[in-house]
Amino acid sequence: SVPFLIRLFPSLLTKFVYLNFLAFPFFVDFWRPELLVNNTINLHLSTEPGVTVGIWHTVPGSRGAEAQGKDQRWYEEALADAHPVIIYLHGNGGTR
């Protein structure tokens, strides 16, 4: 019956191969990354009209003490300084 179901619903195959409907770790609030990773804040960027991309900004451990208790404005200013920025693209899972 599995080949028959895959023939009828080809999108099922991609769901079971990539498992992009699962969010791991389970029962985690990805809107509050500071609960998972130290010195991290959740931001959103508007890339074009109608498209918004969610990002996490994590400062390096060397600036961890400086980042304690800071608000979103401080993190945005930290992005604009002379330090390099590393972008990690997580793939098609839909979570960070």
C-alpha cells in the first residue's frame, strides 16, 4: 500500500525523506532563542515587499559579558560595528 500512496501523493515522499514537519528539539519556543543560546536575540528582516525573514543574532563569547541584559537596539548596533558577520543557512526545515 505504501507505493500506491506515494503514487497518489508524491509530496508524502518528500515529507518522509526530509522530515521538515518536525521541529527538534521538541517543545521549544524558537521565538525566544535566549532560552536556548546565551547572548542571542530574535530579529526579523524585510527582504522585499511581503517577505520577512526571521534571524537569530548571537554575539561571540568574548562580548558575552557586555551583552548581558541589553535590548534589541544594542544587538542591532553590534551588527553595524567592524566585526565580521557569519551567516548560517539552516536549510529547509522551517526552524532555526
